Amino acid sequence: MPKSTQTKNRRAIGQRGELLVAEKLLEHGWDIAHPLSDSSSFDLLISKGDKIWRIQIKTTQGLIMYKGSSSPNFQFQTNHGCKVKSMYDKSLVDFFIFCALDCMKFWVLPFVAVRSMTTKIYGGRNCKFAIYANAWELLSIPRSED
């Protein structure tokens, strides 16, 4: 597949995830604003009452089973940049929301929970990210000054 087609497909997957997350946020009573440029560090700005959060959305099509792996996982690229990849800065993003398109699953993670450039979420209750599955209530917790 040509690189331009791959880029278009990734962009379409990301846009679909952003729309699905926006729908969920609206269901939970959040107001939503989109940045006017593609160069913003966040995908959505959300507000409710006195809370305002910068949200970075990461989307995957579904479970991936890598050769040599013992179980499938959802994989999210939690970095940014075209040629040089780097981690997001906590001064620019408050939460990551992960979206798996094949099963319509969502994970709401505070910035501090994402510690690598790739986040893999394995199935099952014992997964360390299980506590973030549909954890929309985390968005209502007051901002900590860390």
C-alpha cells in the first residue's frame, strides 16, 4: 500500500475515534471544542462546570496478535511527531482517551498513567489498564497540582 494511502487510512481511523469519543463525552454532559489547527497538542478541549481538560485521543482498529506474543492486545501509539517521535508533555495534555473501533471499547487515562511511547492493553480483569475502561468519572475529579 502506498505511503499516502496508509497516511489517509490512519487519519480516517483517528478521525473516527475522535468522533466516537466526542459522542461519549456529550452523553456524559461535557461541552466540546475542537482546535482550529492540526498542530495542536490535543484533539479536544472539554468543559463541564469549572473543569476544563485537554484530551488526546488515540485509536486502534482492534486487537493485534503479534508473532511470538502469548495473547492479543490493543496497541496505542502514545507519541507524536512525523519524523522524530516524542512523548507528549503534561503541560499540554491532561487525559488520553483510547478507542478500539472493532468492539467500541474506551479507556480514560490521566496523563500520568501513560509512561511509554506505545501503550498495550491486554484483555482480562488483571490488566493494569482495566481500571481505566469506561472510566469517564475520572474526568470529574478535581485537577491535582502535581
